[in-house]
Amino acid sequence: MTVSIPELPLLTLSDDELALISVLRADMLRDRWRLQLLDAYFNGEQLVRDLGISIPPQLKGLHTVIGWPRIGVEALEQRLDLEAFRWADGSEASDLSEIAEANDLFDESSLAHLDALTYGREYLAVGSGDCGSDDCPPLISVESPLDMTLMWDARLRVGTAALRECQADDLIESGGDDRMLVLYLPDQTVMAVPTSSGGWEVIDRDQHNLGIVPVVRMANRQRTADRVGKSEITPEVMSITDAACRRLMGMEVASEFFGAPQRYILGASESAFQDAEGNAKSAWETYIGRVLALERDEDGQVPTVGQFAAHDPTGMTKIIDLYARIMATQLGLPPHMLGYTSDNPASADAIRSSEAMLVKKAERRIRRFGAAWRQAMRLALWVRDGEPPDKTRRIECVWRNPATPTIAAQVDAVTKLVQAKILPPESDVALEMAGLTEEQRQRVASERRRASGGSILDRLAQMDDEGQQSASGGPGVAAETVGPSDGDTGF
């Protein structure tokens, strides 16, 4: 009698899950080469194509690097400072702060923004905490698109499945295959490791039953036909970077050939290029040695010595300055950030005007990236509480001002708003507009509460003193005059 034993769903992947993993892995591997190319330009490790015209074979190994793509990406990322999460209705946001601090989001956000600007997208994965207790905060992890991909529903604007391929530390120590797949589904998160037979073994299933995939995509430069996002390192940026690197390489080659001025000698005898034993001297010895003191020939004539014009790199430096101005336009940066400076120093107003495009780009990224952070925080509350958070309560992200105004100008603007009674003096909005950080605003609020409590205690103490003085006939109270009683003679 044959007994069929059903496969345990905990230990094996279903056919639908295997098909989904195959599709997602193919999508991730297909984009990995392009993402690695963008990473190479960011790190200055790209291979510049040699035109094979002016560079000799001896200098084929020469490599020049110019870090304009990294400067452009980091200049934009440095203006995206996430400071806090809060409820829009002004209620206490300790629950949001607890999740953010537990996941170190204010430091991790910088990594997420940098990858999103470099690769065009970044992923925020939400799951249960790993501390082993019921009150453990949910886990929010920042994942690189090199190791993760998301299947997207354009109509609903939500993800339908996601896959992350990472390394398992315990498998590395045991000497096995270090790969591990994490499949994110609307009802569960599946973790699997490869087997010796080429399949996958499930090691854990997190049945969260959220109804949505707990992965948020942070996309940069989206379009309606391209929700995946595009990098700030555009093809134009890569082309100008390659051209500037080739120009720098040309300057290096020119310095090798024309660093020392070329000289010519007319009418010199052969002995001028030989040592005392009649052996031919090397070119360098000839150049720095005897050619400076030549003998007359048999006719008494002195050999004619001349020098060719030395190489002038001014033309190449002007071309590199042109590339810097073009690159500044493509990246939206002030030219001085790329090393291009003019003879006349710019005024403060001119500097702020040149940064207008960069500031506007930062404001647009704040709006786009803030939506991703808010969605990730709502998912974290959902995982923690087991039910979706109230839709009427909106989460806000607090960002630092991406512009570069002076403190005096900010305070002056806030003062005028308070004097016009548009803002109350004790408003937190006034403190935010004055440029104070979230921690500084919290300290100001605490000091205000402490000062208010101290003034109330002082008034209560004053009222108590006045009451005691009234009861004892103190100052301000007319005392009753006591005279001698009737019949009293005073003796």
C-alpha cells in the first residue's frame, strides 16, 4: 500500500512562488549591470574609452579620474536632512520617535537618499522586530536596488511582490552557499536558502497578513511611463565626464613629452654625443650634460643650439573649464562647486541665485522621498499594532530647510510675522521657520513649560503670603483700636 505524504508548505516553495522568484531574479539581474555602471561613475572607477589617436601604447595604463558625478549627487543629498516624524494634528509623537530611533532612521535616511539619487531608486522593507519580545519595535531596513527588486502595479500604484537576495552569515561560517532569498508577498514574507540539489529550502515564513507588500520604493525622477526612477548621473553627465577625463589624460601625455623643452643642435661633431671612451651617451645624459658646453669644429665654428617652444596647457585648461560649466548646467550646481571660478568674486545675491535650481531640486526630492518615508512609517505601525493606522491621522516628515538663508534673515522674517499677529509668539511653527532643529525646538518647549510652571508656583506662593497677612492684620488691613474699658481710670 502506497501512502502519499503531502509536502509541508513551511519547508518548500509552491509552484507560484518559484515562478515569481524566477521572474523577479531575472528582472534584478538584468538591471544590475546598468546599476553597477552608475556606481562606477559615482566612485570614479569607470573605464574611459580611448580614441587611440594621441595616446601612445606606453601610456595605455594611464588612468585619469574626475569626480563631478559624485560631487553633483552628494551636493543634492547634503540638502536632504530628515530630522523627525510627527503627527499632523500636533498630538504626541512618541510612538513615531520610538520606531525611528530603534531603526536609526535619521542616519539610515542619508544612505537611502544617496542610493536613490545614484541608482534612481531605493527600497524600504518593513518587518517584525528580531528582539524576541512582543513589545519589540518593527524593523525598517534600507535595501539597495543591486540586491532587491519590486513588481509594481501601475494602476493601483502599489507593489504586488518583491524579492531581495542577500547573504546569510550563518551559512558563510558553515562554508555553504551564502545566498538567501527573501520573498515579500501581500500575506507573508518567505525566507529561503539554496539546497545542494539546486532548489530552495524555506527556513522561515512570517505570516503578517497585511494585505499589501511591506516594501516601499523610493524613486527618483519618476515619469508617468517610468515609475521605476532615473539616476541623477544621466547619459549627458557620463559623456561630459568621459570627455573631461580624456582631456586630463591628454595633459598628462603632453607633460610626459613636452615637460622638458626640446632642443636642437646644428653643426655639432659626433664626439659631443660620446663619452670619454667613445661610447654613445644616453639621450638624457646628452640633454643635461655636454650639450651645454660644445666645442668648436675644425673650422672654428660654434654649433648652433636652439630650443623649440614649450607646450602651453592653457588651451586644455580652457576646455576643461568649458566642460565644468556644461556639467554645472546638467547637475544644477553653481559652477564654483566644480572648480570653475571667475576673476570677479560673486556677491551673496549672485551665489543664492546660482543655487536656485539646486534648492528647487532638493525641495522636489523632499516631497517625493517624504511620501516614501511616511508610507514606510505607516507600515511599521501596522506591523506593530496588527491593524492599519487611522487614515484620518496623517504623518508628517520634518526636513531641514534645503536653502541657505542667513539666521538673521530667518529671524527677521519670523519677527515680522509675530508682530503682524500672523503667528503667535509661542508657536512651534515660528521656531521651525527661525531655523531651529527638532531637538532645539523640543528643548525650547521644555524650557517654556518649566518657566510657566515656575511662574505659577510664584503666583501661588504670593497669594498664600497675602492670605496669611490678611488673617494676621498685616499691611493693608486697619487694626481695631483698643481703649480703656468703662470705669477704668488708667491707674
